[in-house]
Amino acid sequence: MSRTNADPIEKPTGGFQLPKSVMKWVAIGLVLSSAVVIIISLYSGVKFSDFESIGYLTFGLAAAVSVARLLVQIVRFRVITVGLAGDAKLDLSGLALTRISSEFISIATPASSTGVILRTAWLAGKGVVGGTALWIGYFEVLIEIYVGAGLAIIAAAYAFLKGAVVLGSTIAAVALVLIVGYTLVFIIPAKKNIKIPHLLFRIAEYLVGGPRATALYVRAVVGSLNFSLSAQAILTRGTLPVMLKAVVLTIIEDVLTGAALWLVLNAAGLKIDLLSSTIATYGAITIAQVPVSIGGAGITELTIQSYLTAVYGFSSWAAVVIWRVATYQVMLAITGIVFLLFVRKATRHTEQVRDVAHQKNSR
């Protein structure tokens, strides 16, 4: 869809503004995630000598492969954006900065899909229709969920074979809920237009008055229509090549995620192959998808420790802590710095737009 087809009611602005609630969760996430690692280290008796035995080189390599995931995410976001936006002249400047910044929001808040908010706002600012902008971000999350949950189901099956019935059942249940839930959110609007009940207009009219209620109702109707039409376009247009490319890139990202654990575990004494490590990783990550803690803090560490103990008979809190710091705290630091640069750039752009508008009005 071209810029000329943009929703007239939701014209994009030059900048963006994240909800204050998101920024609050980001701040809490930074403190909580670091506190959990410290508490686990103290409670489990992890010593500095344990870190030295695994090695600084191992930690550096694990962190490096984790950071490499960001490059894959950038490429995937570009592939999906170009494939689904339908605008050959779409300005993609700032795409890398946006994708990395959105990853910071995702890993620093309870729900891993929160980063879609920023990606949607950025796409809308580039002239992509609101519904399409949202679906581009959601489609990327959908692919991540499908591939990750598929690996988690394999992890659950392997846990069953090793007698870890409760752990395997939990992983399988969460994976299936994720697959079904995200599919329904995609399939329902793709198959049938979402209708906004007129009763909501009556309620809004009573609460805020007639004229404002009418504006809100029309906005909701147009937004829901764009949402459904964009979902239908993904299914009806020739998007199979885009989907296949996204799946391949997601698999590469997942293997990199598993490689970080593989490096740490092998250095800690558990000789495990890369595939098994990737499967174990997504068994833990899938349970951490349940939005009960910020960034999966605590849940991820406990789950991976339980999985390694139950399936491989291996227990090393030092390895778990090092893996977690390399794959989460390091990612928080890097994506956080990029996020600050993104906010600074966006704020300057917004101020420039306001200055130009003020100068025009003052003439």
C-alpha cells in the first residue's frame, strides 16, 4: 500500500511517543532482571572462581552470538516490511535503529511482543497505513512464535522421554497456548471483518458527549477495518516467499540463541550438541513467554536449570548465570544504548517539525 492510501483519520506524524506505562516497565525491568541474577548467584552459592573456570572467552563468544541475532532481526524486519508494505518507494532509513530499539522494549517489559508498538509507530511515520503497519510487526512476532513454539514442543517431547513429565507437560501446554492464541488473533480478522458494536457508540456518547463520541466511533470503525483488510492481504497476496524467508531467518536466529547456551554448557562440562542446546533453550524461553515477570527474569533461569537437571542430569548455576548474563544483560545494555539514540533522534525530528510548523503559523 502506498503512502497516498494512508488512513486520513490517522495521519502519521514526524515522531512517536511511547505510552508512559511502557517506559515504566522498561525501568522496572532493568532493575528487576539484574536483581534476579544477583539473588540467584548469592542463593545458589555461585563464586567468582566458578565464572573463571568457564572462561571469559566463552562468555565473550556467547555474548557475541547473542548480539549477532540483532543483525538477523534487522534483515528479517526489512524482508517482511518490503514484502507486506506494498510500497516500492518506501523510505527505510532508520530501519536498523528502530528494530534494535524495539528489541530493547520487548526484552525489558513483561510481554515480548511489546516492541511491536514502536515498530508500528515507525512504519506509520513512514506513511504505511495503520492496519498494515501493525500487521507487519505482528506478522514478525507470529513467525517467531511458530518457530519457537515448534522447538519447545520438541523439547517437551524429549523431557517426556527422560521422565520429566511435569516439566514436559508445562512446556507443551504453554507452547500450544501461544500457537493457538496468536493464530486466532491472526485468522479471525483475516477471515472476517471485525465489526465495532454500535452499543459502544451509545456508551461513548453518554460518557463524553455526542460529537466526540462520533469521532471516536468512526476512528474505531476505520481502524478495525484497516486491521482486517491488512490481515486478509497477507493471506491473499503472494506472500509465501516472504513467509519462507522470514521462517529461514528466524531459524537462523534461534540457532544463534541455542549456540550461546551450547558454548557455555560445553565449557562447564556438559558435552551437548548444538541442536539439543537450541531445543533446551526454547523449552525455557517458551515458558518465560508467560507475562508474569519482566523479561522472563527468574522463570528463564529456573526453567533452564530444571530442564538440564531433569533431562541431562547436569546442574550448574554458574553456567546458567553466565548464559543469562551473556544473552540478556549484555543484550539489554546494547539495545538500551541504541534505544536512547533512537529516542534522541526521534525527539530532534519532532522538534524540527514543530519549529517549521510554528514558523509557518507565525507568518
